[in-house]
Amino acid sequence: MIQSISNMTPIIRRLGTAAMIVAMLILSACDTTTPSNHEAELVVEGYLVAGEPLPPIWLTQSQDIDTDWSDTQSAVSTASVRLELLAADDSVEDVFPYQRTFEAPGKFVSSGEHDVLPSRRYRLVAEAPGLPSISSVTRVPEAFEILEVSHSTIEYLDPEQFSYLVTQSQFDDRQSIFVFTIAHDEPDADLLVPAYVELVFDQEERDSGEPLVLDEEDRLELQRFTSPPINEANYDILPDGTLRVRLPWFAIIFYGENEITMSVLDDNLYDFQRYQQVQQNGGLLSPGEISNVLDPIEGGAGIFGSMARVSSRVTVIPAAGQ
């Protein structure tokens, strides 16, 4: 069984959705019907974003179920790590070496400059002393762009809803899968929309007359909302092939300026998230029938994937009379 990463790393917090995916690692290789017979392996975490610089790669070593988790103890800081840009015939077109950094345990960063190319394949290769080498390939989604933003300022619960008009990021064998992340710079209780005031605070707290205050855990949890994966079929596909994407109001937690990020997932992230949802919710399967989370790492475990994304900001104000 692979033990989960206890403290979310900076890149996970920045990407939002990836946090939920990687947190499920604790379920991905767990078989409670047999005794623990642990063989250490590399656990990798990395996410390429189309058009953005090469991201950090995080390496840890899996721990036995009976071992107390420690970031420092589990981190792998001596390793050979590289990304390979693959040509159409699977030959290596370019190589990007990674080096250890002392900013955080197990963190490796690229030693060169390169912006991730959309619609291209990258292979991660990592080797550490005493552990099996690992590799994984991702095809970066096609880049897409915002053609129109419906509002810069909108009243809360406006029937029109905030929406994007975007080009499509197309796949050969499936529809695009989107994830939304909504982030707020000032997650304060006095900015909560009514629905979340009722969700966070009980009736006694709301009726006390005392100022409502978010504790630190609630602040961190509410500061960034990440949607479940959403198929493009849920949106309006216009005759010219563009998409009209409306943001549901339940995704808005705070009044004020919100940053809305719309991401398209590659196959690796999509598969990992689908299996993670089955693990989390169970579906119609009994516990003994639930498959382990599918990950794309050969020789190890974790997640190496990619996405394309766009973002903008919208200011949400109380509706008249609120």
C-alpha cells in the first residue's frame, strides 16, 4: 500500500484539482485482505501545463502501511530525473534534465528553459538508487482560448450566469473533460454568499449577533473550490464549433473578485480522477469489487499528467435587496 502525501505541495495547491487526485493515492494500492508485504517504489507527482514553463517534479518513496509518514523521511532527493519530448515516431526529440532543489524535500526542477508544447507527448524518466526506475508518458491537450467573457461584474444568482465563449480543445477518441477552479484572495466570513454562510455556520452561530469568523482550516478549504470533471457535452456547442460554458452558482463561495480557471485534462489525469471517484463514492460496486486507482506510472506509482487552461476574473456583488 502506498501511503498518502500528508502535506500538499505548492504545485498541488496552485493547481487545485490535482490536490484531490493525489490525495487519493492512499487508496490506489491498498488491499486490506492480505498482510502488508511492502516493496519500496518511487512515487512521482508532476503536471505539465500547455504554454507554461516546465513544472517541478516531486519524488517520494512509498512506505509500508505500518510506517508513520514523514515528508523528510519519505522524500527522494538523490535521483536522475529528465523529461523527454517525443517525436511522432517515438524517438526523443529533446531532453530536459532536472536537478534537485533544497527548497523542499523531494523537489526537482528543470535546469533549462522550455514552455510546454500543446498537442505533444512528453515522457518522464526517473531513477533512484535502490529503487526500480519509473517512466510515464503524457500527451498535452490542445491549447484553447477565451473568445468572450460574459461579465466583468455580475450580481449573485443572476439567471444569465457567468460564462465563457471558448474554442475547443479536441481529442481524437473522446470529448474534452473540464475542471473549474475558483479562487478568492480574501476568504473572509463577511464575504461569504448566503448559501455558504448557512453551510459553514450553524443556526446558533448565525443568530448570536457576534461577528462570524472563519477558522484557518475553513479559510484554506474555501479559498479554492474545484469542480468534479465535467464533459463538454454539458455545455452549448455552437455551429462554429465554439463552446458556451456557464459557471453554476454553487461554485461561487465569496463575494468580490474571483479568479476562474478552466482546465482541460489529459488522459492520465482524466483516468486517475475517474477511478478516484469510484474509490470515493463506490458507485454500484461492493467494496470488494472496487478497482484500484489507475495511475500511468510504469515501475512505480503516482501521477504524471498534463492540462491546458485559461483563466479570467469576475467580481460578484450581492443582488439588489440582499
